[in-house]
Amino acid sequence: MNALLLFIGWCLLFVLSWPLALLALVVAPVVWLLSLPFRLLGVAVGAVFALLKAVLYLPARLLGHRPG
């Protein structure tokens, strides 16, 4: 559904302004490639926080505390 809406929006942009639509078609993969390092950084930061949570909750789990 999301891809269909994106395609319909691009078609509408193509009808209204075809140079802008073609520019968007060329620039979109470049933006995706530039955003990849930030996505990887987000995954790494999330993993670090999950590790910290596991380490901090380990004593309570060893003593048998069950989270709510």
C-alpha cells in the first residue's frame, strides 16, 4: 500500500512537473545511500542500550525477580 501511494504521488508529480519528478527519481537512491550509515549507527546505539539494560537487570534476574 505504501509503495502504491508513493508511485501514485510520483505519477502526479510527473504530470505536474516532469523535470522535478525525474530529479526525484535520480536523487532518491543517493539519499538512501547517504542515510545508511545513520541507520547502522542507530542499530548500534540500540544494541548498546539493550546490553546496558541486560547488565543492569542481571542481579535482579539472578535473585528471581519477575518483571511486571
